Amino acid sequence: MAEALYVGLMSGTSVDGIDSALVRCNRGSVELLATHAHPLPAEVRTAIEAISHPGDNEIERLGPLDRELGRLFADATLALLATAAVPPGAVRAIGSHGQTVRHRPPCDAADSFTLQLGDPNTIAEITGITTVADFRRRDMAAGGEGAPLAPAFHAAAFARPGINRAIVNIGGIANITLLEGETLRMGCDSGPGNTLLDHWIQRHRQHSYDRDGQWAAAGTVQPGLLHQLQGHDYFTRSGPRSSGKEAFNLAWLDEQLRGFPDLAAADVQATLAQLTAETIARALQAAPVIASELYVCGGGAYNSDLLRRLETAIAPVRVQTTAALGIDPDWVEAMTFAWLAQRTLDGLAGNAPAVTGATAERILGGIYC
Ligand SMILES: Nc1ncnc2c1ncn2[C@@H]1O[C@H](COP(=O)(O)OP(=O)(O)O)[C@@H](O)[C@H]1O
Ligand SMILES: [Mg+2]
């Protein structure tokens, strides 16, 4: 279809709220028209955190949370459209990622699955807008990791002939995209983004996140701990790979810290920031093509301490945010799912097999009219 409006909805592993973006897609081009950050009530955030780890009575907790999130995603959409003064009838579709509560690749493991909540029937019913959702599971069924999906959008939005660019999305988990001119050469999750930083400062200072990385900047990286953290199995993998809070969480960190009982909490924070920066840099440096430009998006783009560490680790590549390419770093992921909704409705593939490891391209998601 030629020009049309889409809404993209994203709530990531940081569980910091719902990002909603109004996007105009016109064949190849994608334009951000309006944005809205919708809060998640504290009890919903708590319920998401609780169900993100195996526990009792999961179906009874999951069912109502799925519907409640559907209502919140619908509210986020209607609030966005009110801000933009756009009637729901003018929107072709919503692309809703949903809230991941479990991501367990690889697809060939007997117990592999990925699950995102936020009932799309409820979203479609409340908004009256066709909703496309459940993007990850078809890729996993086709032999892929189901993630990351953003690199295909990064290629569509940011690739330029003759320039090798890296796009790095630093959310709870970090993912990287390497573009060789207009070709998507590789993409994967590099490992933790902000998730360990968030949880560590929540435990020790009761802040939801480390603003500008000030606390990390006040600490000193501990080389012994850094080396141990870098020994996580995930960092030995190459090729298609994706990760989640299943692999990187406080329980894992506590185990790693057993051999380092006397460290100051700020030094641990500094070491965690260094881990994020170095694992992003290493994943990019291991790629067959070296990027000459690097652009960061996601909430980590506002962590100046983290960006400084990344710049040092990846030197001489210059680190900027996607704002330098004309797209506010906060909204790239929500835009991804608006773009994916368009791909699905137009009968076009949404996954990049070179990234996810799927056997072939697939049209992603279910359509709720
Ligand atoms: N000013 C800031 N300073 C440091 N970190 C920030 C700042 N703003 C956002 N963040 C980080 O970004 C995270 C949210 O990023 P986001 O891209 O929404 O991740 P997700 O997709 O996992 O929800 C926050 O939890 C926080 O760690
Ligand atoms: Mg978020």
C-alpha cells in the first residue's frame, strides 16, 4: 500500500512504560509524526517482574495480566492519537510488540519458547484499529531466535550506500545491527544493556535507574570481576543469538559476586557499565565488516557514562545517537513495530534470517481485524 499511518507499541525488558509512536510509512520511507510515553501502574510493573521468572499459579496470574496489558496498550494508543489529533479511523494498523515475560531460545531446544503479553483482541476491540501482534513466534517456529527483530528496521531506516554503520539499541538488553552500505550484514543481542545497572541501583540506592550513569562514573571498574562476568556462556557464542533477563539478572550477579565480598556497590555499578560497553564493542569488532559510524538508540542513549565507555572500547569509531540521523533514540523501537505491522499487512517478510537464524524469510505476526 502507498502512504498510510501506523501506531507502534513497545514495552521492553526495562518495564519502564509503554512507548507509542505514530508513524507514516510510504513505501520505503518511515516518518515519525507523534509520540507518547504511557505509564505502567506500579502494580502492573510488579506483576510483570513477578511473572518473568518461573513461579506458582502462573496461568491464573498470566491471563488477567495479558488482558490488563491489552487495555493499557489500547489506552496508550488512544492517548497518542489524541495528542496528535488523529482519529483512530485514519490509522491503518497498530503493531504491538507486547510485554516479553519469557524468552527462551534456541528454537531447537525441547523447552524453547518466547512469550509476549498484551491481548491484541482487546487492543483491536477498544481502539477499533486492526492490530498486528505476536511477531516473534513465527520466526522461532521457522528455526530462528525470534529476536532481535529491530535490525531489519534499522536497515530500512538507517542504511546508506557506501557507508558502514552500526546501530546499537541499548534497552534492558542491548542489540546491535551492522549495515554494510545497504546490506544488513549482521545483527544480534550483545548481552545486557541497562538491566543489571537498573537492578543494582534499585537494590542499593532505590532509584529506578542510574541517571546519566552518575553512580557508575563515581565507581572504579574492578578488572577481576569484569573478567569473571565476561566468562558468561553467552559471550562465547557467535552467529544468531538473543538474550533476556533469564540469562542476566540479579541472581546471576549475586553468584558472580560471591568471590568478591568486599567490593563497594559503586564499583560494581562501574564494572556493570563497563561490561555493557565492552560486550557491545566486542560483538561489533568480531563482525566481518568494521563500522565507521555508530549510532545508539534506546534509553541507554541518555547514559553519558555508558556512551563514554562505549566510545573508548570501540575507538576510533565515533559514537553518536540516532538523533544525528534525524530519529529520536527513544522511539526507534516503537517505530520498528509500526513498520513491521505494515510489512505484515502488505504480505512482506519481517524477519532477517541472517540475524535470527530462521531458515527463510517469514511474514510475522497475527492480524486482529
Ligand atoms: N537519563 C538516563 N540516564 C541513564 N539511563 C537512562 C536514562 N534514560 C533512560 N535510561 C535507561 O534506559 C532504560 C529504558 O530504556 P528502553 O529503551 O525503554 O528499554 P526497554 O526497551 O528495555 O524498555 C531505563 O531503564 C534506564 O536504564
Ligand atoms: Mg522501555
